[in-house]
Amino acid sequence: GIQVEQSPPDLILQEGANSTLRCNFSDSVNNLQWFHQNPWGQLINLFYIPSGTKQNGRLSATTVATERYSLLYISSSQTTDSGVYFCAVGTGGGADGLTFGKGTHLIIQP
Amino acid sequence: DAGVIQSPRHEVTEMGQEVTLRCKPISGHNSLFWYRQTMMRGLELLIYFNNNVPIDDSGMPEDRFSAKMPNASFSTLKIQPSEPRDSAVYFCASNRQGGGYTFGSGTRLTVV
């Protein structure tokens, strides 16, 4: 099956810093989503981004499908950004199950 | 919109007992997914439904696991008999085709 690799696995930053999280995948996809799992375990959808660039407040994401990677940018980090960020991919255009990466564990220190 | 609703939030059961997890997807969403999360294996897709029809159950670990979706507003995941290695957080998610997933809050299952 398709492989999803996320980097870095762990990241510790001070409040106010910027960060870039990367997701590489091993095959062509037409479904890619980013999620944030907060310290209470809730999974929140950040972006549905099979290609192109999207922005939502301090977060933005870019997927370059032809080169099989996606990037999640977090600017001006806040302590509430702490948690695990997952990239997940699929090949069914939104009507299929997703394969998740192992995640990037982000800690924002005050 | 109340989001995806899962019940119970926590379940502790003895080995060998039957466990039933429940999920109510968002109204209008036509796909429903069951995932399991463990420290060792991360988030794994168990099964998903499109328009109430099971499409891919290749992730269901054993015959002890079964899932149903009798209508557009309800799905169950059943484990019978349960074993300690089934302990995990089970998530349900739904989406409208071409859209992002919305996850429920999960059911934390502990089998002792």
C-alpha cells in the first residue's frame, strides 16, 4: 500500500516561532488531508488539499502532487497549537479511506 | 450541527465479552469510516461505507470484528469476543464526497 512519511517526528518551539511540517507519500494521490490531534485526543481537520495552496489564519498548506509531498506551515505559534499533526492520503478522490502518517508531535512552550 | 457523535466515550470490559461501539455521522454525509488508534500502530482504517454500503473491510483485523450501517444516520462496530489486544481508541469519521473528514471524539476501549 501507499507509504506516508512525516518529518520531523518531534518539534519543540517557543511561542511566536514559525514551523514547517513535511509529508512525503510514495504514490499518486487525489486526496490529502491534514489533521491536528489536540492533547485531549480530538482529531480536527485542518485542510483538504490534494493539490495547490490553502490558507486558514496562521496555518497554510501546500501540496505538490507531482513531486509527492505536502507542507504545513504554522506561523506565530501559540501554546494551543501543541499536539500531533497528521498527514493522511487516499487515491479515491474523497470517497475512500485514508492512510495516515505517524505524525509530527509539536510542543509549543510559553 | 452536532458533529459526529460516538458512544460510549469510555468502555471497560472483561476479556471474552461482546463490545458494541456506536456512531452517528453528520447529516448529509454519505461516507462513514471506522479507525483504530494505538501507540504501536497509529491510526488504522478498519472499514468504510459509502451510501450505507461497506466498500472496504480489509482493515478489520479478525472475524471477531464486524460493522454495520443499517441506515444513513447510524453505524455500529462490534467486537465479539473481545481480547486485551483490542484495547485502543476507536474513531468514527464521516464526509461528503470530495470533502474533508470530520472525526468523532472517539471511544476509549479497555479490555481487561
